[in-house]
Amino acid sequence: MKNTDKKRVLREMLFARRFEERCYEAYVERNIGGFLHLYPGEEACAFGVLEAAQPGHDYVITSYRDHVHAIKAGSDPRHIMAELFARETGVSKGRGGSMHIFDVAHRFMGGYALVGGPFPLAAGIAKGIQMQGGNEICICFLGDAANNQGTFHESLNMAALWNLPVLYVCENNLYGIGTRIDRSTAVLDQYQRVSAYNIPSAQEDGQDFDLVHKAATKAVEHVRSGKGPYFLELMTYRYRGHSMSDSNAYRAKKEERMWSGRDPVIMLRDRLIDAGVLTLDEYTDMDTAVLDEIEDEVIRFATESPEPKVADVEKYVLAENDPWVRGGVQ
């Protein structure tokens, strides 16, 4: 990848970081309700993988930590923020909230609150691609704790058996809510677990954009060429607790300091400065522009958007299509 492209990616990653931080503030301001799971610290995972794929063409599915994946897939950040604000202009019409971002127009097939739920859905999407003879792939992002669900093993077995075009990406941030991986999982290296299904796999540093992109390029090429599923484990770290209700008291400060010293945004920034394609002043200006864009465009749009009408409370509910509910069947 050219340094000019990396400079663009840096701005996108910085935008994602500031977007998530502004979500934190909006939650404290009580403009966002319900659950909120933030992504700071893990940006190189989403951007490294999706830069190697074709966002908007390939299908993407993930768990409830989903805002950044949706943005990189092509969703308008204004409509994502409006969804978090429970406004009618949100990507899910204000009905889904943080954990249920969905944008079929950009082939972002949703964030899901069920741990491990996207595994079989990704296999189903990949099976649909295969049956239609398309060259798309399905990329499924999930955390390490999801791998202990039965759906993990059932889905990967079927994906291998049917040679499905699906890339499973494990964002291993070492914790399932407040439980460290070594207290819940017998095999710590998640990429080794898929050997039981003859699925090729790899583990990479999830904080380093360049390394993620290189590993993801290999993985995407494998899947798109018709060779079947691939499993990529990215070692990363979330800089905030599991959700806004998480006090984060279970993590050692020494561990947090170590990972904060490997910030994916700062690592890419410093690499570009060393390469002579970016200066610190340019980065500062970039950051200021990003903050202004989020405040002047994203937050303003969400704030000024209308709330759903009370009269539409039953709209988009599956039962409205049931003739028994409508009284059409005796």
C-alpha cells in the first residue's frame, strides 16, 4: 500500500477514534441510551482487514461493538450517530440502537447482541454467495469470547465442509466482558482451534495496521479465489471497559499502560512521520478537522433529526405482516 493511501487510512482511523470518544460523551450527556460498546484501541483490525477487501461489495457482519465496522463498510457516520440518538434518520430508523447497526445498501449485515450469533449468519451469507456464483466474500468479525459458543464449531465445520467464501476475523482483546481469556478458554491461541476443521489460519499483531493489512490481504485472496474459509486472529486491546457500565476495575494498570503504548493510530502516525509523508503539525490539523466534522456535521445531524413517531410504534415489526394479527384470517 502506498504511503498516500496510508495517510488516508490514518485520517479514517482517527475519525473512528474521535467518533467513538464523542459517543462516550453523548452517552454521559444522556443523548444515547441503552448499551454502548466502544472500539478505541482496536482500529487497526477493522481498517486493516477491510482495506484488503472490497467494502460495499463484500458482506460484513459483526457483534455489538459495531460502529467502526459499519463506517468502514460505507455507512454514513451521521446516520449511525442518529441511530445511537434513537432518531428516525438512523440506519435502523432509531429502533436498533448501538448494538443493532444495519445497512444493507452497503452490505453491512448487522451488529448482533447475541454472543456468537454472527457465526452461522456469516456461513449463510457465504452459502448464498456460492449458490449465486458471485465473487463476493463474507467477513465475520467477532471477539475471542464468542469462540466458546457452540455456534463457532458448528459454523466452521459447515464452512469447511461446503468450502464457503467466508473470512472469520477474531479480534482477540483478551477479555470476555470482565473475564480474562486464560480463565475461560483452554486454548489461548484462537487461530489454532480451527485446525480441527482443516481451515487455514494465522495470528497477527492487531495494533499494527501494516501487519494486519498484509495478513488480511493473504486471507482475502485465499477466500476470494475459491479455496474456502480462512480464520485470522488479531491480538488487540480495547482502551475502555466492555461497555459504558463497566468500571474496568479487573485489569491491571501495568497491562493498560503497556497496550496504550501501542496505540494503533499513533503507531501509524509515527510511521508516516518517519517516512516523511506527514508532519506533526499536519496531523494536528487533521485531528482538528476531524473533531470539527464530527461536531458540526455528525452530532448536529443527529441532534436535529426527528424522533420516531409514537403512531409508528408497530411499524417494522414482523407481526404487522401476519394476516392473523391484521384480522384477515378467520
